[in-house]
Amino acid sequence: MKVWATTVIVLFVFVQMFQWVKGFILPLPIYVLAGAFLAIASNYEKGISLFVKASSSNLNEDNNNL
């Protein structure tokens, strides 16, 4: 009996949370900022490697000019 009652309560809570999440809408700027953050995070390694490569080539050019 306890398992049945626990299952019903958990199922009820799950359905109520699903309905709440389904009706929850974020404003457009939040979506834009989240998209920009994901784009930066997914290309972080590529950007850092380009920056390091550019910095090291600039240092080599400066040393060659001396």
C-alpha cells in the first residue's frame, strides 16, 4: 500500500511540474543571451588557440625586427 501511495504522489508531482514548465515562458532577451553564451562556450577552444597563435607570431615578428 505504501508503494502505491508513493507512486501516485510522485506521479502527481511530476504531472504538476510538467504543466508548470510547459506554461513557463522566458522573455526574448534571455534566449538571446543564452544563445550567445552557448556560442562563445562552444567555440572557446578555437578562439583561445587563435589568440595564442596570433600573440606568439606577433612576438616573433617583434624579436626579428630588433
